[in-house]
Amino acid sequence: MKRAFLKFLMFGTVIATVGLTGCKKDTPKQEEEEEEVDKDRWITIAGAKMGTNPGDGNGGTVVYSISKEDARNPGVSVSVYDNGFPVKSNRTARLQSSEDGKTLFNIAYTGDNGGEFSRYKVNGAGSFTQEDVTVNISQYASTSPRWVKLFDGDKTGIAVNVANIQANNAAGGPTPDAPFAYFRGTATVLALNLQDVLIAGYKQYEIPLSAEEELLGHAIFRLDAPVLNKAANKLIIGTWMQKRNPATGLTESGFERLGSKSVVVDFPSLENPKVITSTVGFGDNSGYRSFNSFLATDGNIYQATQRDSKGSHILKINQSNEYDNSYVFSLDQALGVEDVYVDCWRYAGNGIAYALYTYGGTSQGYIARLDLNAKTATKVDIPYDVDLDFGQYQGILVSGDEVYVAVTPVGKNGNIYIFNSKTGTVTKGATLVNKAGNHYIGVF
């Protein structure tokens, strides 16, 4: 699949003020206070257990927390599979952490408890205390919701889903009474109050493409990775596109891709969905199990593409919430390789980002340092392994100027690596002890 809602409760208006890592602090005192809090934060490492096949991550998710000092020490060994805490999820959990690292948020993915939101207090090591607060969003967003936490001071999570894609005439092909016009599903956008643990609001609607695109069978298959704009009045939501045969209703592969599309909705009302289209990128931008769009220091949003017929691009969405098609950043060209695919990436501040990627149609993962202003990309110099696969990777932690990534080939030991976003220097950190078929999928 990598390539290829509890009663409704309205508590009022959710207003968010964006707090973005890497932005300039207001005062020296505030900067010192935030640095002190950041210094003492927990570093939570997540591992995915094998289900049926090595690296599939379908056996559940385990977490373990260490100090920042230990995370930076290659002499420290961590075995999350022996000493960690299993978070709720039938398959790979979709985890998020609070900005101070003291709270872990989870929505269980599939199974009997799929769609159940949980909040855990991080105590260190394998000790995580589940707080006596739960809410289940499966009635609205299915038992397999896609969700992220907004960068709004840990106030809001946004879950999205598309369900029941079918033709307007239901039969999937032209009929005398109802000629085929489109395939559409019902989209859900739901806001979750992370502090009071309740559903703040949700909206459901069909999201049409142009009439010409829909007549060809194109449709939005998945939504994911919402991000809040600088004005905090719009959400930009990534899409995964699909094409079906208008005559049979069957999905097609290898189709000619449209320009990359995002859905823009009002925030906090979640109303008025609008589709915007890039003429630079031709891939999906829903990511997979992590953030995929970021509000940068310059006030614009940057977004990665996947399954792009011309290799992954970093796209720019301006403060008018439209694609800036004058901004062209091809990772193929920047890295000097072909068929780049971004598995996961993270904005680190001041125009710098780090991307976990593959190229050439293989699954072997690499890491690159990106300069969004200069539109350059450089492969990070660390040891690589043919079994290093970032396909299910979720969490890249940005803490001050440091970027933390767990690097473990499937079934093999690895390390936490810390990259300085300002200087580009690389620090080899704690050893991550692995088990057969397993791999580490994030630092939070």
C-alpha cells in the first residue's frame, strides 16, 4: 500500500496560533526558557514489529523514551522491543508527540479499537501512563483514519478520510437515465481537541475535480497530512489521486497523472473545500504516515510529492493558498539521480529540511539535507545499508537546531543520528537494538 466517528460535540471555535520550530523567538528571555524546556525533553523512539513479512510493520508498535543526553550517546543501547511499551493499534500506530515531548498522542489504526484516540504521559524508559481520556472517531473517519497534529501549541489534531468512491450512476458506466459523469467518494475532515479530548467539529462532502478530469475517471482516493497556513484560517490537505475506467469502474494503473492537487478548507469551520493544482509536480502529496507539508519561516507552505511521474518535487503554496508554479525544485535534478520518492521529510527551520528518500525504483533509503531557498539537495554522509527502508517511517524530531532520525535497516541494529540544521554536521547517537523483521519508524 506504500506505493499503490461518540456523539458529535461542538465546544466552540478552535482558534490556532501557529508555533513553528525554527521561527525567530520574541525575546532573549523567551528563547532561554524554551531552550531549557527543550533541553530536558524526552526523546521517544518507536519501533514497528513484523506481522507476516519482514518490514511490514503489521505486528504493532512499541515505544521507549530516553533523555536527550542519552540519545546523543553512541555508547547507550536501546532495545525498544525488549523493554518498550506497546501502544494501542492493530497495525502500525499513527503517533504524534507534544512539543515538549512529555505527551504522546495516538489514534489506533484498524482492528476492534481502530479510530480510538489515546493520550499517554511520557515517564521515561518503557513507562507510559495512559490518561483516563478517550474518544473514538471511527463513526466519522473510519477505523483507519489518517491524521496529524497541527503546529498550534498541541491544541488540534485533524483526521481525514475518503470513503465509498462510486460513479454518479452507481453502475460505473453510461446508462440512458444517468450518463456517467464522475467517480467521487465522501470526504470527512474532523477536528480533534487534543487537550479536552473531544471532537471539536467535522464536515463531510464530495470534493469534485474539473468536469473534464472526472469524465476521464480521475478521483481523489485519499486525503492526508493537513497543514495550517500562516493566517491560521485555512487547512491545506494533501491528496492521493486515483483513476478508474468509466465503463467498468475498475481502477487503472500506469495512468497519465494530473498536476499535483491539494484541498483547501476554511479553518476552524472546515467548510468550503477547494481544489488547487500544481503545474510543476505530477504526483500525490498525501505522504504516507507522517507530515508531508510544512509552514516555513518565510510564511509559505512547502510540500513533497510521491508517485510523481517526473520524480519527487518540493512544491510551494503561497500565502494566498495557491500553488506558486514559478518555484521549481526537482529532487531528481538536485540529487543527480532518477525517480526520487520521498518517504518522509521534515522542515527544520530557516529554509532547511531533511528528507528520507529512495530512488531508481528500489526500496533502499537515503537521507538528504534540503535548502528550500537555494533549491539544492545533498545526500547526508552516514553508513547506508541495502535493507534500510524508510517506507513506514513516521517521526523526524526537530528540537532546536537538531534533527533526530532513527536509522535501522530491517532486522539489523542501527543508531539515532542527529543533524544540525544550521551547520549540517552529523552526530552518531544511541545504538538501536533490533530484532528479526522489525525496524524503527520514528523519533518523537
